[in-house]
Amino acid sequence: MKIILNRDVKNVGKVGEVCEVSNGYGRNFLLPKGYAVVATKANIAQIESKLAELKEKNAQAAKDASAVAELLGKEVFNAVRQAADDNTIYGSIRTKDVYNLIKVCLSANNNSFDFDIGGINIATPIKALGQYVIPVCLFGDVFASVRLNVCRNQSDFESDTAAFDKKMQQALAVAEKKNAEKVEAKEEKKEEVKEEQPKEEAKTEAAASTESSDK
């Protein structure tokens, strides 16, 4: 379906642009949110008549989003979860959990900025204790990086961003080392198989030769 945007929308277009989107995305998200209207002649004319006003509002929203991104970049968000001995948590951290943490932070800072929960991008489900950085689209092309510390109790809370980043780098280094060891082990296994193949082939040939001689 063709729509015309009331504001900047990530991966769609800029305010005032006529865009082609899937029917589901348009009807279930863009239109109900008021981010766009169906691109009829009347709607296009109406948007164009107030485009300057919409662009001004859009610019202010982008400015507000940038301020929020700066605020969130100074925070570490802590989530307490019960966990097994191997650090696997019971359940998982979902976008709603991260959204609520951000809203609490904004409320504590007397900031009423609102954003779509769909802008929170958790690439893979968070199911273990540790440090995570989650990209959040606040408005248009304005993103924030949210630091999330998943821990067992409040005594494990983290508030210092530098300490958080250091822990995360250490965890990444350990994970990379383990992956490298797995790759190395697989390569060694392949080499062992290659070395065994000639031996097996020689045995087969010898057995065939013996059998032929017996005949």
C-alpha cells in the first residue's frame, strides 16, 4: 500500500515522503500510530500544505530523542533474575522488560519522551547472567545503546559505565577464546580423519589383495 509519512520512520522514509509498504505494516503499525496516512490525493495535499510545520515538529522530536540517547548512554540498567549454577536465568529478558527499565529511568529524570517498544532490538533472547548492550531506536535515525546488567541480586548491581564496559569486554574475550578453541578442536579432528583415511584404505587394499591371493 502507498502511504505518506507524518514523521521520519526508520527504514521507511522521511516526513512528507510517499512510500510503498506492506499492507500489514501499514495497517497494523504506521496508520494506527499516526505515523502515516494512506496516500490519497486529498491526504497528500493536506500533508503538503502543513509540511513545514511537520518538519519543525519532526526536528524537535529528533532533538529530544538525541537528548534521551545521551541520558541513556550514561546509565547502566540492572535486571535481577534467579539463575542456575551455570548462570542460565529462569525465563528470559524481553523487550517489554527493557522498555519498562527505560521508562522508569526517564520518569526519574522528569522526561516524558515516548518511543515505540518495537524500537528495542534484542537480536537473540537474553537467557543468562552478564552484560549486554541493546540498540534502541528512539526516533527516526536516532539510536541509543542501552547497557543491561543481568544479575542475581542487588549486591551485583552495576552503576559505573566504565566498569560495565570492562566486564563486557572481558566476557567477550573469554567467549572468543572458547570459540577459537572449538574451531581448533574441529580442525584437529579433521586432520585426524585425513590421517586415518590412508591407513584405512591401505588396510582395505591389503585385505582385498589377501583375499585375491587365497582365490
